[in-house]
Amino acid sequence: MDAFIATAEKKVLVEIVKLSQKRGMKGNKGDWKQFLNIYDKKFGASLSDPGKRSNDVLTAYLKTFDKEDDLKVLAKVVQCHSNRQAVDQLLKTFPENESPEQSLVRSTLEHPQYPLDYSFPSHEQDWVVSKRGKKSKATISNGMVAVDCEMVLCEDGSEALVKVCVVDENLQVKLDELVNPRKKVADYRTEITGVSASDLDRVTCTLADIQKRLKKLLSGETILVGHSLCNDLQALKIDHARVIDTAYIFKYSDGPIFRKPSLNNLCKSVLGYEVRKPGSPHNCLDDACAAMKLVLAKIKREIGDIIPPVQDDVREVNMAKLLLHRIPITVPSEELHNAIPGNYTIEVKQPSVKAQGDKYSAFAIFKNPQEADQAYEKVQGNKEKDSSGRPQKLISFKLSKGVFTDLYVRKMAQDDSCAQVSSKRALEVEENSGVHKKQKTDQNIEEEMVADLSQCCDHLKEIERLKQEQQKVSEQCCDHLKEIEGLKQQLKNKEFEISTLNKIVSKYQGGKKKGK
């Protein structure tokens, strides 16, 4: 980060300092104004506008941050800026007459969420960064492969890869492997992954083995396809530039741009079939094929960008669920059947790899909404409300080890399908943990900070555009003023001519009267 700060443009440093002010962040010399009073004895905080300060002052202030949490936030912002610059450079390599495949890569790279979702710590150990070839614009590859992964939850709170599938444009399988996570697993999420502990007994394939095989498949600037592909790349620890994310290239006709459609809904709306039935485990191979089929349909121009809402279907399915959240990661998903009564299946709500913590969420899926309602009413617990005012219960139940643990249970609201932001696997409701809004996670703060930074960058671009327009208008006004002055002079000349003619006429008429 120090290297970035030392070479960053002033406008970037200014925006980062402004964001630190907005967040109330403090370094080892206090906040921005406190730092100025210490650093600059002459002007101090009287000159607090970051835009009027030199790069040296801005850089010195940003280097006062030494707390791990602050450094993570700043590193995230710096990474997003770097991503944005890298995207701009990559887009310059695209030919003027883009192929349909390249156009979809562009759509992915230009999506507002891309700088945030694809901010990978690729400088860390065990990461692989695919190298771009030295090809001309005319020879950029249009070859594609699609990937999908399954991950398990480890005891250290991280996620590890356990299965990966890759298919080519002809839907031929190029890779279909189970992977040994080489970590102690807290939850195999069998209901989601379809993988159990026994499936990995004799598996020797490692993440490094998968990286080597994928590196060969991605040679020659091959385009990598996937749905919420950033999660797969995070699990694979691969940073690849030329990607098509099917969660980015389609959008609902009635929703904001950040509301990404699930893979299952895309297949229902676009391809006319479901990838899986509710409650069924995921299938890596099916999901990879589905993502490739969506892209191929898009390339053949069989479909547009907008897909119709499927709220009726989603609402019926969602209302047959109960949301279990704030579950300690030490509680295996199999134990959740002891929490609430009834006949149901458990589906763990798979989070983004980035959103790791000491809690997780799951759905209890019933046959119909009526059974879900009955189960909720039978649950004994303290009635509370989440941060959106929706009723929920804080319940306590006994684990097989004899200890008790707590979690929250709530029914699905009618508008959950409309208000959610979908993750990799399904249309999921955003978890409201009951925590006060000020108690936000680091991830939320980072996302908001990056969003603010993105807005600031957009505002700067808009200001530059307005300045250019103002300059053009000023030039036009100058031309108009010159023209008006010219017309005024012509008018004066005409008035003088008319006055002269009037005098001549008057003199002539006066001479005639005297002659009579």
C-alpha cells in the first residue's frame, strides 16, 4: 500500500483522505485535523481542505494509520483503485470491432460492482495470477471455459475448495475433481455441496494441483465464465483478468443494478429449465454447464440483457422457509434439526468467501408455507425484532455434546425476494442479525467505503465533463457576443444612414416649399 500511496495521483489521495474523515478514522497522530495541528505548525487545521494540501502532507497522514482494521480498509480502497486502473488499461487493448465474447468481457469489467467483488489479495502466497499474452488486438482469443466450485467451512472460519468442474464451449468436461482441503473441516455443508467426509477419504488432489491444471486451460488469454465468478476465483486463489460473470451481464427488469439474479432464476427465465429443485444439493458440473449455456445464448443474440421478474415463484418458495441466523460456526449444520420442530431440510446459506466470521446462516425448508408458519409458532424463544422491524425469536437449544447455544429464527417476509442482494448460490434474503446499525462488520464498512470512493470518482469525472462543457459554452458565448457587437455596429451604421437620409429628405422638402 505504501508504494501505491507514494505514486498515486493527488486526486486519489484527496478522495481517500476525505473518506477517512467521513468514517472518523484516526491514525497514530489522531484524525485529519489533529494530524495537521501536529504536522504543520504554521497553518495547522486552518487549512483543512485536503484538495489544497500537497501530496507530501496527504501521504504523511495516510502513513499514520497502523491499526490492522484501518489498514485493511485502506488496502481495500487502494486495491479497488488499482483494479479500476487495470480495467481501464485492459479495455484499451480491445479491438474497435469487438467480438460478442469480448463485448461480454467488457460488460463484466465495466459493472459497478466489479472493482469491489474482484479485489483479490493476489500478492499473497499460494495465489496464481494468469499472465496476459503479447498478442495484437486483432488476435485476442475468443476461447471460453466455464468453472464452478464447492467450498466447505473450516474450523478456523475460512472456506476451502473441495470440488471444481470446468467445461468448454461444447460443454465437454475438461476438469471434474474432488479436492483435499488439507484443513480441519467444521461443516461439509453436504446439503449444499453434495460432498461428505467419506467422499474425501482417499482424495490426494490439492489446490496447487488444480491451479496448475487451470493455468494450462487459461493460457492464450482464454475467457473464464462463471456465475458470481469472483467467489470461485477466491476459492481457487487465481486472479484472471478476462472473465464473463453471468451475474453481471443480466439484470431484472424491475430491480436496481446491484440486485443480481441467481443462476437458477436465470436458467428458468432464459433457458427454460431449473438447474435444481429447492432443497436439492448443488452440482458443480450442472452449474458450470448452465453458466456456459447462458453465455452462448447471449452470444447468439437469442436473449437480451433484461430478464423478467420471477417474484411469484420465488415468493412461494421463500415463504416455505424459516431463516436461522447468527449461528456460531462451531455448530454443525446437522445439529440445527434440534433447534426447531417439524419435517424439513437444512440448506446452509453459503456466504461470500470474503464475508468470513464467527457466525453463519441457514434455511429450514418445509414442504409449504403453512408448515413453516406452524413450526415458527411452536418455537419457544424470546420475541424480538430485527433491524428492519421484522419479528424474530432468540432461541436456545441443546447440542449433542450437552452444551447449549443460541440462534435467531424468523419467518420470510413477503418482500424478501425483492429486497435481497443475491449471493453465489440462490435468491437469499439479506441477513438482519438484530445488531444495531452502528455495529457494522468490517466487510460492510469496506463495501460502503469503496462505494463512496466509486461515487467520488464518478463525481470527479462528471465535474471534468461539466468543465469541458462550460468551456465550450464560454467559447460559444464569446462568439455570440462578438456577433452581437457586430450587429450592434451594423445597426448604428443603419441608424446613421437613416438619419442622414431623413435630413436630406427634410432639406429637400423645405426647399420645395420656399420655391412655391
